[in-house]
Amino acid sequence: YPTAQSSAVPALCRRVSAIGGLNVRPTPGITGTPVGVIANGSLVTIEDSGQNGWVPITAPLQGFISANFLTGC
């Protein structure tokens, strides 16, 4: 029997929607030197829904990003 292939996008996937890119922070908040920048339109893997507007991510970098600049995949 053929098996159906799922084309569903993982629930933990989000797309960056920030024209100049999005800073990845070592801790949730604007303090601390960014550990990197993720380009606009890039996909990220979130760890959970986060708190206080900051979402932990595990890929392509590890750290925290602002939830205000994320859309669904």
C-alpha cells in the first residue's frame, strides 16, 4: 500500500520578517551583544512560544529573537 507523504510544515518553523535582518540575542531582551543576524525571509526553528515577546530558537543560530518579526512558514 502506498503511504501518504506529509507536506505539512513543522509546527516549530517560523519565517523572519525583518527588512534589515533580525538580531539573535544571547538572552531574551535587547541587552547583550547579538550572537548573529538572520536575514529577512530566512526560516528558523523555534524551541517554544517564548515569553515577553522573545522566542528561543535552535536553528540556524541558537539564541533569542523578537516574536514581533516572525511569521508562519
